[in-house]
Amino acid sequence: GLLLGRQVNCRLSVAGRLLWDVHYSTDGFGRRTTVVPQSTIPQSRIVLFGCSFLFGEGSEDGQTIASQLCTEIPESQAFNYGVPGWGTQQMLALLELWCRELKAPLKLKRLLNI
């Protein structure tokens, strides 16, 4: 697995053919690094949960769904909680943990399941 606040090189070959050679970066919370346009100050935050597709397996940091979302909606900051193999049950467990630790109910503006 990925270590917190680290960068990992990932190379995948199948039958001698290189499929990808990329770098994965995570922040101090274990989230995949999201590339945000330099000139913007985020006005809203988007929390994304998902599996390897959201994580961006085989993609550089700037090519992930979260990074592309920040490019399309530059006034927002997206947090990529994608983890290969994760599903909605892990998302629910993480949300429940946050609520217990914060001792407060979770308030969502929107919940989108893709």
C-alpha cells in the first residue's frame, strides 16, 4: 500500500508490453494528491470516494478525476479518497468514523454516487 505523504513509482507490464509507468503521490492523510490550478483560491470543497478508477490507477496525479474536476471547476478543491478495491461500504465506514470522532452529525450538501 501507499505510505502517507509519499510518492511511489508504479510500472505495469503485461506480456512484455509496458502499460504504464507513473508516479502516485499521497498527502499526510493518505489521500491521492490532487493537482489544483495555482491561480485559484478554493471557495468550495468536494470529497470524492471510490475505487481504483477514482484513485487514478495508471494515471499521473494531474490526470485523476479529482484533478480534472479542479481544472473544470477551478473555484473548488477536490479531496481524492479513492482506494483500489474500495466500495460504498468503506465510504460509509469512513463517514461514520468521522462523525464519531467529530461528535457531530455529518451535513452534506450533495451526495453523488457514480
